[in-house]
Amino acid sequence: MHTPADKSPMSPQPTALREPPGSGIRVPAFQLTDNRASSIAQRQQQAQINRSPIVLQLKQLQDMANGQGITWSPKHPQSRTTPPALSLQADIPLTIQRKRQNATEAEYAATGIKKMGGKFTDAEGHYNTSLDKGQALKSKYEKWKAQDGKRTDPVIDALSVDYKTTIDRTGTTVDLATGIGVNAPESKDKASDHPKANYKNKYLLDQKQFRAGYNVRNKDNLQDKASNSEVIYSQYKRALRVFNNARKIKGNDLNLGADLTEKGNLRELRRHDITNVSTRDTLFWCDGWVAENQNETTVTEANDDFWALLGTENGNSAVWLIIQHGVALGMTGIREIVYGKNYFIIRYDVEPDAPAGVDEK
């Protein structure tokens, strides 16, 4: 059998040849017009789409975006900038570039970052640096995800014996303070007020959230002692032990049932009250940032802001936590990041069979 050919007429056009001076090459001066029914219908459909209200509106939005005065950077053209010349020809599909809002020095000053030593002229550069670092972490994170059922947690050295942790529990919240010279756990000092602690954080059992607030890694020259992710993991395990010990005491205020386990009980990592200038600049330059009383903005890994936030000094521990301890914690990936003016929350996906709160016995 033979497939019937489309015998729609092709409009004859002159095929005169012209020779560019000095080239020695003869090229056609005219091209044939494709008048097949399918081609005509396709061109008509494209023309109709290009004249549709939504495309016209998108073109207007792009024109407005081009006038915002954002400098085009070849380093990150895909993230928050527009090339110098953007063609709006009707036959070319239109893509709206993501752009930061019109940022002003007055707006930057209102954030308080300037008082911390930040400069408005450095903000975009800090964002791009964070994005570069985040993209580097992305390759390690994707390699970890690709292992799927073959994942194993690497062997990590425990916290130095020099570290001590003070704990303080109220209901389903545990305050933890870790550092060299910290008093023993039975100390009457409140963990959140401990003067010698490098890491003052909280674990909230009801939200399954670890809140990393005060983390000064280089205090007392401790930069070679432990990574931030290791401190978070160590404090999280300590918090679980506090709950498990409390539930065994007669008359305790907890009704936990079986012992809590590492797996499934850490689903969010919150970085708040951020004072790191580079991180604050990165937040300021994220597309969803609003100066005051903003609504939270959520981004996923398809968005550059997601990787920029993970590339900050306050965000990279979230990636290392899952790479180094994801198996023990029952984590399968980072689902999204929710951010505000001076904080962000990393939300993890966990295994479907990870317990909601406690082991089922």
C-alpha cells in the first residue's frame, strides 16, 4: 500500500540566483511558499494566537518589564534580567522573563540591612553568588536523590567532646544551647539565655520543626569543630531523648505513647531572625520579596530563588542535613521553601511510611 501524498499546490515563485560579491556561491534570492492546507491552517492558528488578548497583555507586561531599569547580566540571563534587545515579532513565541520588583535604595534602607553593614549596590551580587553556590549544591543533592533505594548515610564524626548541650523543655518545645564551656544539662541556666553557647535553637514537636535562630560557628575559633548541619542533627536527637525520658516520668505532661524516633519527626527547618548580610540581601533580591507586612512566598526547585536561598550561609545546612542524614530521618527530598522578610522555612518530603509522631507498637 502507498500513503497518499498531499498534492496541495505549491505556489511557483521565481528562483533566480544571486551571487554575493566575492563569494563564489550562488544562492536563491527567493523562497517557495508552502501552500499546503496543513501549513496554511498552522499559520492561521499561530496568527490568531498572537492576536489573542492574553498574548497582547503579555507583550504589554514585557514592555513594562523592559522599562524597569534592571541591568542585563550575561552571567544569569535566565533568572532576573532581560537581554538588551527583545524581539516581539508576531511569529516568535513570547516568554516573560522573571524580574525583581523595582528596587530602590530607600526600600533597601527600610529593611534594616544597611544598619548591619549592607550596601544596596551589593545586593544583586550577593544574590548571584548565593545562586552560584546553590547550583553547586544542586548537583550533589540530585546525585543523592538519584541513588533512591541505595542511599546510605555517610559516616560523620560525632560532635567534639568539647561540646556540651544545655536543654530546657516547656510542653512540646525544647530549647537547646550547644557550645564549648556550656554547663551540664542539669544546669539551672535557661538554654536560650546561655552566654557561652554557639548554637541556641529550638525543636517544636507539634510542628515537627527545628528552628535555627542563633548559630555563630566561628565563636571561640570553633570553625573546625563541627558543621552547622551536624549541630542541628545532634540537637534534634537530643530533643527526642528529652521527650522520651519525660514520658517515662510518672505524672509528666506528655502523652506520647511509644518512644519518638528520628524518622519522620523532622519535616521542617526554619532559619529566622537572620542577620547575615549576604543572606538578607539574597532574600531582598528574591522575586517575591515585599518590604513590609508581606505574605509568605513559596518556591520549588524549578525556581532560581529556591537554589539561591539554599546557597546562602543560612540555607546550605538544609541540603547537607538531607545528604548526610536523610536516610535516618526518613527524608526523600526538599519539597519547597517558604520565605518572608528575614526568615525562610525548608520543608522536606518524607517516606510514606514514616510515622506521623511516634512508633506504632
